Amino acid sequence: MANSDAKVPASQRRTRPAWLGAIVIGAVATVAFAYDLPSEPSFVDEWAYLSQTYYADLWIEGATNRAEWLEYPAYDLPPLPKYLFGLSLRAGGYRRSGRVDALKWYADTRSQFGTPATLLVARWPTVLIGALGCVAVYGLGTIAFDRRVGGLAALLLMVNPLYRVHARRAMSDVIAESLIVLTACVFLWAWRRLLNGRLGPSTWLLAGAAGLAGGLAALAKLNGALAMIIVVAWTLLALVLPRIASARKGAVVVAALVAVGVSIATFIAGNPFLTAQPRGALNSQLQATARLSLGQRMRFLVDHRMGISRGQMEIFPHNALPTAFDKIATVCVQGFGRFGPFGPHESNSRIRYDPNQDWGALIWLPLVVLGAVQSAVRGRAQTKSGDAPTAWAILIQTGVALLVVTMYLPLAWDRYYLSLQPGSALLAAVAVVAVADRLFSRRAGAEGS
């Protein structure tokens, strides 16, 4: 019997999801992040999230118009991690915190709520979603290049000390980052299908699924908005591509609108702070918040987060990055050094530039740059052949993340560099595979001669 794939163009065969590889990557990452999880020291912000797990109970009970949704804890920390940690505790039969606990943590950040077993159970959602992020990186590499790039990129992210430590903490950072990467993976799948003329219903479902993941990313942390920024950037790329029919470009625009619309709807539906209208007596502050419109409450969230960042720069001046030079230099040295895969497992943020922590940038940054060059060349070849330039898409995704992180970066804290790691892993994997291919082709040529 003839191979059924023989009649399918190679460019389309590569878009098929490699389920077996994804399952293996997910399983290995889960084991890697969960290994000896109880030994991971607790971090102060973990207890902040655990102190607010009562929001999960309010959400499940449908009590979305309670006054608690307008109080400081409701808008200070994003809702999705609190839901996930609360559901995990609920499934394990552990007590969830109450409003008094949340207020107590803000009064004394040394406060803890529960036992080490409580914290361990709450960490499992982060472990699993962190593994999902590795699977999404594998998917991006496979769709844009091949399974070797996808697998190596997932492994590089998996062993990255920064990503690994946050995948073992009950916090929001890896949850948001994994959902950003998942959004990119799903939308790239749809993007490529649309540019290749595959306009069936499944493609539009992919666009909606990307929007759902993007909305959840923003619910995990406001910087989850990076997911939709990437979608918009890819849409702009599609519009300027040569040799692509206008109808296909229009389809990409519609898919992006679907993704953005679903993302916004998900964000609103998942955060009752934006819509709650409590009944009964309220103090003056809550009354003022209740009178705000939906748009005003969204703006309030952004202003609050920006205000927190400015306040942290004053509280931690040794970590503050007030100038553009500070941001760019720190991203280059720390972002690709101590927080790359060659960085230390425990970093000291009080030392801005430290060869002992940042030496890995001498290896990692050139690899990423080489991968960027290879991606540019590969994208050009894809465009000339009439295929969707997915290699350019990965290059743009990484560039957008780099630009957004550098522009926003308020402090030299590890969590702010997390969004650099997935794209860097993909480009470095491209470089390694390209070099390996070149070496093996030369060896084969030498043996043949």
C-alpha cells in the first residue's frame, strides 16, 4: 500500500501535531518539576496566594457579587492562580484561607497559612501547567521547524533554572508564561493553516482556543497580555507577506479578531472584580470602586500594577532599573546569563553584574543570535516556496517578548526575565540543529569522497 502521506506536501505534513512527542515531553517535564518538590523552600509570595484561596470557593459557589471582589486582595493578585490553588486544596481536602488571612498577610508578610503539606498540594497546578509550557514550546518548534528543534527547545526550557524554580512555586509567573506560549502555539497552528489556504472550521476553532488561552494568561498575570501582542504582530506580518493571496491575509485578520475577542471575553468573565455590584452597605472606598465602569476598572488594574512597580523601585533601590541603559544592559547580561540555562540555581539579585552568575551569557547569547540568523534565512526560503514563514513568526515572537520585557523591566528580579526564556530556547535549538546538520553533512560528504 502506498504511503498516504506521499500525496501531502511536506509543509502540511509538518503541521500535524506530534502527539507522542508532546506526551513524552509533558511526562518528563512533570517528573522533572515535581521531583523532590517538598524540598523547595517556601517563598513569601506563595503564602500571599494561599491566603486568598477563598476566592476559589466564592467562584465555585457563584458568589461573584460579594463585596470581597472589590477589596484590595481581589485586585492586588490575579484571580486564576488563586482559583487553581484553591481547587487543588479543595480536591486534597485541605482548608482554604479566609478574608481575615488575606488581610493578615498584608499586615505581616511573614504570615503562613497551613502546613508544608498545604503548600505542597497548592504547588501541583504550577507543576502541571509548567509542564504544559514545555509541551507548547515543543509544539512551536515542531510547527515552525521540525521535531528536533521542538524537542530540544522544550528540553532547554525544562532545564532552565529560572523556569524550573518558578514551576515549583505556588505563584502566578509560570502559569502566565505557559499560557502565553500555549496561545502562541495554537495561533501559529491556525496562522499557518490560513496562509496555506486551509480555511476549514477546525482552523477557526484553533483561533478561538488561542483566544481562550490568551485570556487565561491575562487572568494569571497582567503581563499575559503579551499573548495577544504576539497574535497582533503575526497578523501584521501576514499582511506584508508577498506571494500570499489577499483572501488568506484577510482570513488571518479575522482569526486574530476572533482570538482577541475571545481573550477579552475570557478575561472579563474570569475576574469578578471587573463586574461585581455588591448589594448592601459598603464603605466609601468600596462604593467608589463599585461606581466604576468596566473600562475604568480595567484601567484601575493597570494603574495599580504600575504603581506597585514604581513603589518597589523605591523600596528596593539596589534592584531598580531607572534608565534605558540599565534595562538593556541588565537584559543582555542577566537575561541571557544568570537566568539562562547555564545560570545558577540560586541567584543573588543584589549584585548587578557578576561573572560567577552571568558567565553563561557568553555561550547562550551567541547561540540565540545564531538561531535568529538561521530563522531569518529559513523564513525567507519558506516565503520563496510559497509556504507560511513560520520561522519568521518565531523570530518575531522572540523579538516582541524581548522588546516588551526590556521596556517594562522595573527591577532586576528573576521573574521579570521569564518571558525571554521560551523564545531564546527556540532560537538556540534552531542554532544547535543547524550546526549539527552542517557537521553531519560535511562528514557524510567526506566519507562519500
